[in-house]
Amino acid sequence: MDMLSLLNLLFIVIYAGLLGLVAPYVGIASKNYGSYVPTAAAVVSGSALWILGTWSGLHYDEAWIWLIVMLGMPAAMWFDTRLIAKKRA
């Protein structure tokens, strides 16, 4: 794995951390799960979207892969935390 790939993954982790910090203020806070669950959901979904994007032939310097990952992470975080809260309630 080269240095540029590691930097891209680090960017995804930092973005997920920022999403996790913002999550309680946009209505994702719940007493049914911990405070790190939204961040973990964002990291897992972002990593999966990045892997699927690269396997489908998208390159890291194309805007499409970044658009898919940056919009898919908050959406997946929203739906995953709602699903977890519903199952635990």
C-alpha cells in the first residue's frame, strides 16, 4: 500500500470523526447506543464505499469516487444509527 492510499484512508477516517462530532447536533443522538457508534458506522461505510469504488474502476483523483464516499458516509451513518436504535428499543 503506497503513501497516497494511506493518506486517502486517513482522510476518510478524519471525515468520519467529524461526522461523529456533528451527529448529536443533527438528530442522531440516542440513549440506546454509545457515542462512538455513528463514527464507527461512518468509517465502515466510507471504507466499504471506497473499496467498491476502486474495484469498479474509479481512481482516487476522479471526483466521482469522492462524491460517492462523501455523500454516502453521512447517509449510511443516519440509516445505520436509526436501525440500531430501533432494534435496541
